[in-house]
Amino acid sequence: MIQATGLTKVYKTGKSEVRAVDGADLDVNPREFILILGRSGSGKSTLLGMLAGLIRPSSGTVRFKGRDIGSLPDPAISELRAREIGFVFQFSGLIPTVTVLDNVLLPTLFIPARPEARSYALDLLERMDLADRAGAYPRTLSSGEMKRVAIARALINGPSLLIADEPTGDLDAYTEYEIMDLFRQLNNEGMTIVMVTHNPDLEQYATRIFGMDRGRLVERSHVEHAGQGVMETGLLRYRMP
């Protein structure tokens, strides 16, 4: 799905340079759950940004399903992200002045109109155990509920890849594991996930584990967690064409 080769991102400040990412290589295969562990400032978020085409590398290449995204113009990269990649961040980023349902539907504004989008969004909210909160506003939700809305929003366009940047960093331990169990279930149903975190307790959810320090990416282990290889059912049966 993704082939990243020699990814480097250099930021210049005056006469000095900071190598946020330093020669990272990463292949992501369909159905994998890749976890990248590292301290704050290790380059994890910068790496995710380059994998998703949000940040252009100083050197190196990223191929997504065979396409060199670095060679694409900005509108084409934006379209690829809208259709193929769902994003979940540390902070849910919900728009406070619109309902839960409208927050979930927001990414559909960036692709051609689909009449089934509303019913699909309601299906997603039901899957997230939020069917009764569709008309609520974000200020009335708990932190875990807001995160589940953000996950539904990330899935609304039927992406093939879910990118998660410290998605549980602002949650209590119980809610963190609740969200991670949801990620595991999505992965077992066929969703490819690349996630970064500073919490080593979350290694149990991944199929491959990498460490990142001072911009250098190193694979640490390759595991098969329970449930890998499950046929695509559940949520993905709703995937939009």
C-alpha cells in the first residue's frame, strides 16, 4: 500500500539544521496495524505527515498504491487524501457549532456528492454506539464520545488507510483502551492502520512495531495479534463505493 524510501525532512533555523526525520524506510501492507513508538520530538508526526502527503520531504519518496505522491500537484494529493486516507488526531477537532452528524459528514464535502452519505454516517454512529447522539453538539459529549465521533468522521469516505497521530494521548486509561479495542476491531475487519504514540503499553494492539528516536526509524518486532485475517465484516460492509 505504502512504500516510503529514504524519507528525510530537514528544517533550517538560522545557520543550524534540524533533521526531524532522517532517512526513514517503511513499507505498509494492506491489513497491517503499524505502531510507531517514540518520545515527543522524535519525528513521529512529521513522518506521518509525509506518508499522508501533508508534508513534502526534503528527500526520499512515498508511493501510495504505486503512485509517487511527491510528483503529484497539490489538488491531486488533496483528492487522494480525501478518498483514501482517514485521519484521527490527539485532539478530536470537532466543530462545536454543528451537530455530531454534521461533524461526521464534513469530509464528504471534499468529494463528489453521494446521496447515501447521510445514511452511511448514521450507520457509523450506530457502530460507535452513538446513534442517539447524532443531533447533539460536541460540548455535550465526553472525551471518549468525541474521539469516537472523530473516528467515524475519519471513516466516512471509505478510506483504505487510517492514520492516527497520538489518538489516545488526551484520554484516561480506561477510555484509551476502549478506543484501542475499537482500532483493533477495525484492523481485524480489514482496515490498514498506521499509528504513532509515546505509550509502550499499546504495543499489544499492533502487528508491527517500530521505534523512532531523533528522526531515525527502526523496526522492533513483527507480531500476529489475535483476530488477524478475519474476513471483512461489520463496519466495512458499509464501505462506500
